[in-house]
Amino acid sequence: MLLVALDTTTTVCSVALGDEEKLRAEYSLNISKTHSQRLMPLLVDLIRDAGVDKKKIEGIAVTTGPGSFTGIRIGMATALGLSQGLGVPVVGVTTLDALAWAGVFFPGLVCPVLDARKDQVYFALYRGGDSAPLEVEPARAAGLEALCEAVSRHEEPALFLGDGLERFRATLRSAAGSRYREIPAFSRLNRASLVLQEGFRVWEQRGPAPAYALSPFYLRLSEAERRFQEKNR
Amino acid sequence: MFDEKGEKMGHKTLILGIETSCDDTAASVVGNGRDVLSNVVSSQESFHQRFGGIVPEIASRRHLEVINPVIDEALAKAGFTFAHLDGIAVTHGPGLVGSLLVGVSAAKALSFSLDLPLVAVNHLEGHIYANFLTGATIAFPLICLIASGGHTSLLHVKGHGQLEVLGRTRDDAAGEVFDKIARALGLGFPGGPVIDQLAQQGEGEKFLFPRALMGAEGKLDFSFSGVKTAVLNRIRREKEQGKPLPLNDLCAAFQDAVVDALVEKSARAVEYLQPRQFLLAGGVAANGELRRRLRLRLAPLEVEVIYPPLEYCTDNAAMIAAAGYYYLRQGRLAPYDLNAEPGLDLENP
Ligand SMILES: [Zn+2]
């Protein structure tokens, strides 16, 4: 089955094309240009360069978050538009579930951490070392203490990855102590091939989302809703 | 793709319009730039009400939830499928960036998937094209007054895509002051329709509010912050006296002041350029008093006054599809790196 994967939830704009057996093509940009301008041209090039007729595409995999709210919507609106235009289903995967695949071989905790701004991180914990990452702590938007606390509940070495490392490395390192590990810089960013990998798994386990019923995984209320709830508590 | 020969043979050029610049998610199918075959608008009003105004993040979230079903509905109501379309037109600005991005991303993906040409429409220009949906024959050059919640401009329209701004507001937009005064009077949001209604039972002469930039200075520009401040001060003083607010009279006097400025500047532009047609566009074009007074004032100037039906005054995608049809005929196609342009102006389309 031929799937196209998109990811625009972080600073990386990435697209990939492949089937269960083979990654056919992947293009990624990690530059500070708007995803809105880069995503479609990348996708057009990807499909053309892979020599694939777009009518042969059988489904779309897209990250639904967590990440930049605007980035989530650019990716999802594009994925849903492709789905509507090509008449193929969409499968949504979380950014953290996809990123965990980068640490699948690590025999211990795999900890994808995304910078959520406002001194918060998006994170989830997985156990690696098997054929697929196994979730051990669900995704959350929280302060760094919560992440450190979650890591300290487990005893294995902890492998950190994701764009949250840039800002929070020192704290994570001191919290995890001798258990701290990290993936080299070039291997720890979001890539659409990881989304493809997770996409195939979700497709197999749960099937694609019913038409347009794909929900964004914002993990956080909008500012206005948060303030409204606080005021009316 | 646009096909003149096909059109003459009776084939209609069908454009799907997509509009998500603010808080309404809209899609429409329009034939030959004038026949509205469907016009679907999903209003978000109830989502923003408890916040007392439009919250951009909530608007963006809602657009993403409904855009695809809204497009499907527009096609179904028109009785067509994607295979019948000749092009896709989408609003790329001005507006709220997060809202615009949902429409632009969806439109690009559809255009690519379906091999359909994509055109990017300036939302304000779209408002002008709402007048093409009236059945009237529009002939350039003409003058158009666009008055909405975000914009107030007088334009000299010389042809498709050839615009000259004659005057614009220097501060608040006309629709914006209607909303602010309505809020101060506790009338809710949006303010235009309520004020229009209450004003009909009021006497405008009871209060005198300033008319903006009526002198030669400023020429055809507008300014509404003066009248806004005067009305807000009057509301405060009336409240201090502890008596019930003379709502109807306040609304009538306020509306008179805004309409006066709009009508007077429009008349000056018509006297100066002597066009044969004058178009009204934008949400404020729905105001009954503005329509009545414009007719009255412009009648002796031998200019035909045209305004869109109410449903095409407020934001909709039919006007975007109509504009898109003419863009397509001119070959003005949008590339796949099209971005949302929240600050898009009228003179750099
Ligand atoms: Zn508008």
C-alpha cells in the first residue's frame, strides 16, 4: 500500500512516500521558512521525483500534534485536502509516537521532548528495544518538573530526542543523572519517514480515520479558553 | 481550465470558491462568474460569543473542523462533483493569518490532487465581485465603496484587477465602530443589524455627533474615531444621569453620522469622476439606511447604484468564486508556494 506522509508540527517541514517494504522518497527542510510556502512544492517534487502517478497513492499519513498550532493545521488541512481530492483515507499519528521510532532500538526509556514554549514541553515516554516503541507514559503538555518526575519513576537508562533538547538539555541531564543518553543531533529531529512508519502501524491496528473525522491533537487549550475557564472556575 | 469556445457552446465554467479569512467557513460553486449554484456558509458566531469577539485561535481550529464537509456540501448542493470543476479560487488575504492558512492549504491540496488551476483572490476585491452576482451588467470604469468590519475604502475600478484607491479610513473601519458602539450599548455582536433596526424607531436629531473629515482637507479619506469617541462619551454621560438610555435615538444619531460621511464622500467621488455605475460592497452594504441615502443622494448624478443581495454582503465564497472566474480568464494563476497574506492591500493584488 502506497502512503504519503506529511509533518509540519515543528520547525521541520518533511514529506515522505513509501509502502510497507520500502521508503521510496523523503524530503525534509529544517529552515525558518513558513511551512505554508514549502509544504506543497516539496510534496509535488516528492511525487514527481519518485516517479509515482498520484492516482496510485492509497492513503495519507499526517502528524496531528502536539506541536505548533499553526503547523498542525497546515499539515492537517493539506492532508485532508489531498484525501478529499484523491478520494483516499487519512491516518493521523501523534508527533511523539512518530518521533519515538527514532529510538526504537534503544533498550530502555525513549523520551521524545518537544519545546512547547511558555516553559513547557510536550512529552511521552516509551520503551524501546523491541520491534516497535511501546508507550509507558501518555503524551502531556507540562512543565519540565513533570517530565523529570516521570523519568525518575523508571529505572532504565533514558534516551532523549526531539527539538526540546536544545533548550532543556542541562535540566534533563541533571535529572536523569548517569542514566542520561541522547541521540546525535542529526538523528533526533522529526522526519516524515517516521510518520510513515507509525502511519502503517496505526493503519494496521485501528484503520484510517473515517472521512474528515481526523482530530487535531493540540494537547492544550487556546489562551482565550484557558483564561475563560480560570475566570469561571 | 477556462475554455471560451466551450462557454459559447453552452458549457458553464465552474469555479469552486473557498473563503476562510475571518470567522466564517464558506464554499460555493459559481458558473461563469455570475450564476450562484451553491453558497454554503458555516458561521462560527456561537463559538466566539462568550469571549465578546472573535478569538483567532478558536476561529482557526473551527475552520479546520468544518472546511472539508463545507466544500462537499457546496458541491452536492450545486449538483456537481469535483470532476465537473474548471478551477479553484481561494481567499489568501487580508484577514486572520491562522484562518486564511486553513483555506489556502486545503485549496492548494485540492488543486494538486484534482489537476485544477488555482487562483488566489484578494478578499476585498472579492467583495466587489459580489455585485456580479446580482444579475446586473457591470461596466467599467466604476466607483465602489467597500465598507466592512475591517475596511472602508472608496475605489476607482477601471477593469478586472485594475484598482485605484481614492480614499480610505484613517482609523477605524465603519463596521468596526458599529460593533464598538453596539458593545457599549450592550447590544451584542455583531452590531450593525441591531443598530440599523433600533435606529428606525429613533430620532437622529436628538443628538448631534461630528461628521468626519467633511472639509476639503483629507479629500476622500474617512475617519470614524471622532464620532466613536463622541458617542461613547454621550453614552457615559447618559448612564451617569441614571435614567434609561435613549437607545433608539442614540442609534439613529450615531448611524446618521456614519452614513452621512460614507454618502457624502461617495457623492464627491462620483461628481469628480462621473462613472456610470456605483457599487456598494462589504458587510456594511447591508445597512438599510446607507442604501436608502446613497440612492437618494446619487440619483441626481445620473449614476446607477448597485448593491449585492444581503447574503452576498457579508463574507461568502460565491464572491470569491466570481472574482476567481475573471482571474482565471486573465490567466492569473497562483503557484503552489502561495502563502496567506494577512496584510494584503488593494493596490498590490
Ligand atoms: Zn469581508
